[in-house]
Amino acid sequence: MADKKEKKKKHNGYGRDATDLLMGGVSAMFASIFTNPIEVVKVRLQLQGELKARGQHAIFYKNVPHGLYVVFKNEGIVALQSGLTAMLGFQFFLNIFRLGSFRIAERRGLLKDSLGNTSLLRGAGVAGVGGALGSIAGTPYYLVKVRLQSQAARAIAVGHQHELTGTTSALLDIFRKEGVKGLFRGVGPQIPRGMAGSASQILSFTYAKDWLRANNCFVNKPLLLSFFGANLGGIVMTLCLNPFDVIATRLCNQPVDAKNKGKLYKGMIDCGLKMIRHEGPLSLYKGVGANYLRLGPHTVLLLVCWDKLKEIDDYLRS
């Protein structure tokens, strides 16, 4: 009996918790390698026509396919992976908390209700809190990611151009000029962004898969079930996430004055109100198509990689 308890303690100890956190981060990094080009286009769509009324600005990027073509034509194929290192850093920190904490709670039985079933509300709560913490931790990388991905050839440039050379140098430069506070510029919308994105992803993805199963779709094809579930659930996630995503992008990319204060926006609420006043309410959904096209494949790749890593971990510990 004592041996079983000791084995169980070792099986579910803090060492395994650390492994769960790392698996979440690594899974997200793997998915981001393939979806980063769409992220580049999304950022530029969100910055296009900043604080200008519709019809009062040039349109360089019409949609995702056109945006990918324009970037490739003017800057080359390497530009489609702009900000990849920063993107990997952001996704790692976001998901060691988001997926990692969810896995720990799941493995320790904290997500079960009184009947032994998984509680969607508990799952969404854990995912929401984890998403908020992960977003805060990853904000410096998100900040640099946005600035690197917005940099473009002069002919197709949108938003403020920061002229950065790389992730590490950008982080050091921001720290030297603006201090720790500067590294967390734009953290305000990151918190609701992380909570809304994570909670809506868990709920929508679960309900979408249940709906497909109920309609006898892809019951014996788990990969297709995950793919279509992610794309159907991604609609809800994108609608919840996009306004916070646009505001976070704008706050991160705006120029600063001599006192390191934003020249365009004072904060999250000011940014949202100015966007609505100058660009209209639909400006909060700029880049929504790109967001949706990125979230579906990203979710599938992330969850499939995550599941495989969990299987490998269980096998090695058995």
C-alpha cells in the first residue's frame, strides 16, 4: 500500500507538473511555425488605416491571400516569417500557463463535477485564469512580435515603423529606453484577450466536437473531428478575441514620446473609443478573417501535438 502511494505521489508530483507546463508551451511553438505567415498579415490588416475613416487611406492588403502575395512580392518569402522568434516566445509563455495549468488541473481531478464528468465551466475557468496569466507573462514578446511584423517595405508600410533588427535586441532596447514598464506596454487588453480567447476556445471547441458527434460526423476519425471542431469552434473564439487583439496590436505598435507615453492612445479604453470614433465600430474586427484562418489550423496543430506529447509522457512514466 505504501509503495502504491509513493508511486502515485511520484507520478503526480511537482516534477510532472513542470513537464505539463513545458508540454503546453512546446505544443504552441510547434503550431506557430506553420501559422505565423497569417499572423504577419493579420497584424498589418489591423494597423491598416489607423485612425482614418474608411476611404481615406490606401489599401495595401485586401484579405489574407492578397496580403500573403503582397508581402511575398515586395519583401520576399522570409518576410512571411517576420517576428517568428518573438511569436514563439509569446506562445510558449502563454501556453505553459494556459494549457499547462489546464492539464495539471485535469490530471489532478479538479475539473470533475459531482458525477465524475468534466465540467465545462470549471474547464473554462481554469483556461481563462491560465490564459490571463500567460498573456501577462508573454506580453514583452507580443510587443516585439507586433513591432517586427508591422515592419514593411516603404511601399506597403502601415502603422508606425519601429525599425527593429531582432527579438533579443528589441527587448534590450525597450528595456534600456522604457524600463520594465515599457516591456509590458499593451498588457491591459492582453488580460481580457487571454481570458476570452482561452475560455471561448475550450467551450466552443468542446461543444463543436459534441455537435459533430451528435450528428454522426467524423466519429471514427479523430483528426478530422479535431480539425472541423476547431474550425467551427474558432468562429466563437474569433468573435470574442478579435476586439482585444486589435487594441493590443495598436497599443503595442504606437510610437512613444520623450516620456515613453503613447502618442496615439492613453490606454485600452481610449484606444477602443478612438477607433470607433475615427474608423467606425467595425474597426474592432479588422483582421477578423486572418484571425479565424490562423486560429483553426493553429488549434488543430497545437492540440494534436499536445495530445501526442501527453501520450509519450504517459508511456515513459508507465
